Amino acid sequence: MSGESIEATVHRLAQTPGGQILTSLRNAVQRSLKYYIGLFVVGFLIAFPFSSAFITWLIDADRLPTGVDIIVISPVEFLFLQLRIAGTLGVVLVGLVAVSHVAIAGSRHQAVKERIEELELRLPKPGATVVLSVLSSLLLALFGALYAWEGLLPFLLEYLTNDAQRAGLSTEWRLSGYAGFIVNLVLASALGFQAPVLTTIVLRSELVAREQLTASRRIIWFSSFVLGAFLSPPDPLSLFLVALPVILLFELALLYDRITR
């Protein structure tokens, strides 16, 4: 091992093009930190007054399988769930703005511009392509949420309830666990349905050739299950039902690119 200190190593890495880009992005985020905090507070304040009504709607008897009761096991559980819902909306708003901010700041960095010119990448230009990509992403996220809400949730809740009742167990679900199960499944499906947009952007911008993407099909399939394991509720059936549409949509995006190329 060399005698280079940790400080010297960090300084040397910071002088590389990648280190300069990361430093630039970090500085851009730090300069906007107060705006991110303000955006989080705005999202929190907007969501919190409606969180109680949302929870009441969520636990309505018509939406629960037969024989299931929702319980709270601590005096503050309902309040904590309200805070969690409001905080989630605030984090989502901050995340959307932060990703856009970082993408714009990164694209304007000189090292990034030089690398794009060197590789002769054809990135989407502002206009109809970008608008179409955003609209497609939002539409697919809506379809993913509907897929989870109308298809996955009724099936999984009924299946899990019947499985527990056949084993002679009482089906009393904790409020926070029930709400978390629903939110995780809907968000996982909404994110997973972005696969066609990401695949099409990667292929049309020529970041990766279609032949390379096709050759890596098994790795991408495996990655879909890994991603589903992190995003979906922790049971094998949910994992499979979340990962399968991602794989199918990825294959459809490859087929679409082949036909329209």
C-alpha cells in the first residue's frame, strides 16, 4: 500500500473530471438547500390536513377483505401515520425538484459537455421529444398505480387474509402496517412502469446499443427482481407481481424500438 493519506486521496479524486462534476452538483444542491426545505414544508402543510380523511377512506370496510379488522397498538400510532403521509408527499416533491435540478446542473458542466461531444451522443433536445417523454412517464406511472390498486391489492389482500384464516389466525392488521403495504406496492408499480421510457431514451440517445441491451437481457431481468425486492412488500408473490410487468414492458420497449427504428 502507498503512503498516501486519506486526505490526499480524496483531494486527488476531487480533481478528476468525475470529482469536479460531483463537487459542482454538491455545491448546486447546497446553494438550493433552503428552497428544498421550504418545498418540503409546503408539501407537508398541504398534505397533513387531508391525511386523516385519507386514512379513514383507506380503512373503509368496503376496501378490506372479509373478517379483517384494523387496529392501533399505541395512542400515537394514528398521529405518526398522519405525519408519515404528509412527510412522504414533502419528500416526493423535493425528490422531483432535486432530480431535475441535478440533471440540469450536470448537463451544463463543461466536462459533461466535452464528454457528450467526444462520444457524439444524440441526446433529446428541448421540444416535442421531451414533452412526449414527460407525458409518457406520467401516464405510465398512472397505469402502474392503477395496476397496483385495482389488480394487485385486492388479489394480494384476499390471498394473504385467506391464508392466515385457514391457519386459524385472527386477521387483525396494524394500521401503520396496512397503510405501508398499500403505499409501497403502489409506488413500486408506478416506478416499475417507467421501464419503457427509460429503455427508449437509452436506445434513441445511443447511450447503449440495442444489441448490447439485448445481450444483457438476463441481467436486466434479474435486476428487475432485485429492484422489486427493495420496493415491494416483503413477500415472494408481491415481488413477482411487481417485477413481471417491468420485464414485459422492457421487452415491449425493445420491440417498439426495433419496429420504429
